[in-house]
Amino acid sequence: MSMRIGPDYPERVYAGWLGKVIGVRLGAPVEGMTHQEIIAKYGYIDRYIIDVSRFAADDDTNCPLVFLQTLEDYGLDATPYEFGLNWLNYAPYEHGFFWWGGYGISTEHTAYQNLYHGIMAPDSGSARLNGTTVAEQIGGQIFVDPFGLIAPGRPSVAADYAERSSRVSHDGNGIYGARFIAACISMAFVESDMMRIVKAALDEIPSDSEYRRMADDVIAFYEKHPEDWEAGYDFVFRNYGYDKYPGTCHIIPNAAIVILSLLYGKGDFDRTVVICNLCGWDTDCNAGNVGTIMGVKCGLSGIDHDKWVAPLQDFFVSSSVIGSRNIIDIPTAAWRTAKIGYELAGEEVPEQVLRGLAARTFELPGSTHGFKARVHGRADASCELSNTDEAAFEGRRSLKLRAHELFGGELSLYCKPYYEPGDFMDNRYEPELSPTLYPGQSLDCAVMTPCRSVTVQLYINDRNSDRDILLGPCRVLEPGEWTLLSCQIPPMEGACIREAGVRFKVNDDVDAKDFIAYLDAFEVRGEPRYTIDFAKGGIEKWSWCQRNINQFTRFKGSWRLESDALVGSCADRGEVYTGGHTVENYTLKAALKPLLGSCHRLLFRVQGAARSYAIALKENKRLVLEKNANGYGELASVPFDWQHDAAYGFEVTVYDNEIYIKHAGKLLIKYTDAQAPYLSGQLGLGVADASCCSFQDIEVIGIAKGEKPCL
């Protein structure tokens, strides 16, 4: 089947991602319950029963993003082996991300431990190694949605990518489920009849498989009883229920629910996801897959915006080890996916897609990019946000702000470059985060209002000092004219920016009951310049057992604050990371105080737990420059007479593929990495081999391209 990328492709991808998130957040509160238990406790659920705008990270959305990213990291020919490498690179060690239910119990935990100990994909997920009970759990199909989204109208291509990805952890029916779901999503771009979508997807799996036999039985029952979905559920419960299959969450019962809901949903988004959720079992997984298929099939116009989309507020976080990647929103996920789709089709990526990745443009209908609005000092005033085609600075759409009963006063329109525990309703999969905006960088946007006597100013809010900081001059808006705002955030000591946006001041003589303003082309640019003050940042309490260091994500190890220092220890390899993952050239300063052991690391250009550079104080009194390429290797070393309980200040500068290491103003190591250098990434702190180290006085100074540093 030939590739068909139409002009509505990005919107259909966005609708698919929305459907995925809608299904996950609809199903999460009743996950693990049977149909009977759901009805007894909640009745006929036909809408959200939780505040989905504060829904934390979930494995059903964590994994698709990271698995998709493998194609960004390794290219479109990525193999199961490379998908497995990215598990090791992005998944934290036994916390967050997956369900870490134990080796031989949780499929993903089992596969990760296999990878961690050198059994690489596809052996890591094989039934020969793990047994069919583990290899055929539900995870084979619940994470593969993006592969259908990147291959519209090409089900075999989508299924092939899904299999490559799922081979890391699954086998047998687990692989067939992956192929089936991805193929359904792919077909939903080009086929409107659900039976044809399902049957075309079934052509991508073996005809003699248990998965195919189950699907044929469900289809046959549906054709005899096409109007009674509850009879269909009873058929599945009796013939393909959990009691018929081993393990914690087998793929076959849940796949039967997916197929049942797709058929009995009659092509309607609402009916399909509601039926899927009401059937019970692994509700968030099943409704998530069904939501993607139906989102693509029905498009944005086929999803009830007020009921399903608006409550989401485009809110989306993940829980990989790269905290600045974890803060995303649904439109950005859609733009990333669409870009790969165009590349896979061999087509030029449209400027609209590239612009959507560079700035918040609101070109996807209904999108808000997670922006929020707040009225200051007026309890009787309220405000609402919506996507509109009434006005646009660039393109065709913008974000519309409407404030009611304002009659003068101030209000803020902002996004959140950082989230805290209070921003979430739960901590399901431990979303450790790092800011996406730092001092030294610049904010750009365009604003417009039809009202008179309105002034505007950019602002940020610093979490660590709990104060708003106004940026640049205050501008007077001319009614009906777009005004460009641009300002650099000044260098700040120990800041953590948790809000960034626009402050409107409306004079009392504005007689309009409703204040209206528009925002477009909101963009972050430039190089960061900031310090990390552990005394200001402190500990964030996420749950009774999880305590995070403000702004840091943890791969492994024990990490604690002692006064103004961060102390880490680990029996094997412990690391934490922070900073922006897209930052390229910078100078990193930090002080290390070895307390115990023989390996103390300062990491830079961190691209994950398996890709980074580091300098290390190591045995035999050496300072070593290392490269982590799925395991640390030595690049260079010099003698360095370090002692326990003594502090050493280092200055690391990375510029393109050049690395400079200084101590006490003296250049100790200069190295040019000519072998697949890492050209961007975060910073990190690390210990290894039963070591303990104290870190403090961290400073990052970004270097703009073309401004080579003086060394």
C-alpha cells in the first residue's frame, strides 16, 4: 500500500495522541477492576472521574515517547538491539517509568534486568529465556502507538517497527499484539470501516496464532450479535478471561476487549472508549490503544472537545532520567511524531512542523500547550483559554485569553517550565523533572488585544525564592495590532523557574466586561547561565518513600542534602542529572569532595544513563576524562594527587567536539573527540564502586555558537 500523507496529517497525529492520553486517563482510576466491579462501584462511567489536568506520568505514555525517540537517536533503521540500548539510556534503575514488579513477574522489569546484565535484545525479551508467561504479557501492544502514527496507510511498515521495539521485552503473542495495534492505527488513516481496519491489521500476524484465533472468535460473535456489547463482553469473559491465562496481565484477554470495543463502538469515539473502559481489566492500557486508533480515525472533529480534550489542558509529563525531556505537552509530542512520519515517507518536513517544534504556535486546532491564566487580586474575576482562528501572528491560529468581570487589574498568561509535587494528583510513575527554561535564556512571543489602555510585560516566577520577576520594559498595546515581546532572563543565583509568560495590566477605564487577548509564537532561545544552590532548592516530597532533589533526576544511588552540598553514594554506579538536554556548548564549574571510595564523577553532555562524558577522581591518584558509550571508557588521564575529605574545584568547557578540563586555573586536559562525539546534553553528578562524594558550587555558563571561549 502506498504512503498517503495528506494536508491533515499533523492534525490526525495530534488526534491520535489525544486519544491515547484520553484513554489512559479515563481508564487509570479503574485499572485492574473487572466490569462487574466497575459497575458496582461507579456505575456506567462515560466521562473522566478524576482531575485529568493534574494526572502524573504513566507507563502507557512514558514508553511510547522513549521508544519513538529511538528513531531520533539511531535513525529509521533502528534495530531491536538499539531499542534495547535506549531502555538502558532513558529508564531509571528500578523506579518510575515501568511497573517494577519483580524479575519473572513484570515483563519490563525482567527485560530491563536482562539488558542491564548484558543480555541484549532480542534475547532480552525472548520466550526461550523468560518463558511464555512473561513474554506474552500486555506490554507488547500498549507502547507501540507511535509506530502506527508515523506510517499512515502502511500497516506492514507500522507493524515492523512495532515488532522491532517490542522484541526488547516480548515474544509470541506479545509481538503479535504489537503488530496488530500499530497496523490498526496505520489503517485508521486511510480506512473508515472498523471491520476492515481490524481485518487488515490481523493480516499482519500469523493466521495460526492464539491472538488471531481469539480475534476471529470475537469477530464471529460480533457478527451474530452486533448490537449487544455486554453480550460480547460476557463471551470474552467466559472464553478469554484472566482465569484462562497465566501471569499478571496477559495480552490475550485485554486484546479481546480492544477488538470487542472497536467493533461494538460503531465508529464513534465516545462509545468506543467508554465500552473499552467499562469492560475492565487493564483499562488504561486498553482504552489508550483504542483511543489512538479512534483518534486517528475520527480526527479532531470526531472527539468531543469540551468533554474529552479541554480537561486535559494538553498536560503531559514523562519519567525518563532526562528531566527536561520529561516536561512536554501533547501538541509537541504530535509535532515530533509527524516529523518522523514525513521523514519515513521520504517527504520534506513542512515548515509548519519544524516551527511547531521550535515554538508554541497553536496551529493544531484546539491546542493550548498547557498554558494557564491567573487573575491577580480579584476574587470575582475569572478567565478561560481557548484555541482560535480569530487572529494569528503567524500561521492561522493563536491562543485566546478571555477574562470575565475584570474591570481593571492584572492577570498572567503563562506556561510551566517546571512542575512540583503539588501540581500532580498522584505520583503513579515518579515524574522526576528538570526545568526547560533557565536564567540567561530569552523569551519571545507575540501578543494582541482589541482592548484599549492595556500594558504588557514578560515575567517569570522563581520557585526557590517564590517571587515573580518582571522582565524588560512595560509595553503599551495598540488595539488590534500584534506586539512582539522579547527579553533575556538575567543571570540568577540558585533559581528554579516554574512559570514563564506575560503579565497584562488593564487600566480601570477599560469599560469592557470581558477582557480579550491573544498569544502566539511563544519561544525560548539562547544559552543558559545559572548556578545551583542546594541550600535554596531543597527536597521535594512526592510520596512517603520518594524524596527528590529539586531539579534533579536520579538514575541510581542514594542522594541527600547536607547543608549546601549534595552527597551521593552507591554500591555500584549512582548518578543524578539536571539541566537542559538541548544545550550544546557550555562551561560547567563544580566542586567535588571525595568522602569514601575511589570513583567520583562530574558528568557533562549527558544524553542519558548510557551516553555522557565525565571527569573522575579515580584510583592511583588520577584525574580521568571518560566517555560513557553504553559503558564508561577512558579517553585521557593525568596524575592528580586527590585526598578524601578535601574539596577540588573543576572547570569543564565543551565546545563542539573539543573538551577542556581546568583545575585552579590550570589546563589539565585538552581532548578532541573525533569518534561520534556527544554535542549536547545535561550535566550530572556520579559515584561508583562503593564510593561517596559531596558536590557543591555548581555553575553553568552557556556559550553561543561562534563565540569560542577564551581558555
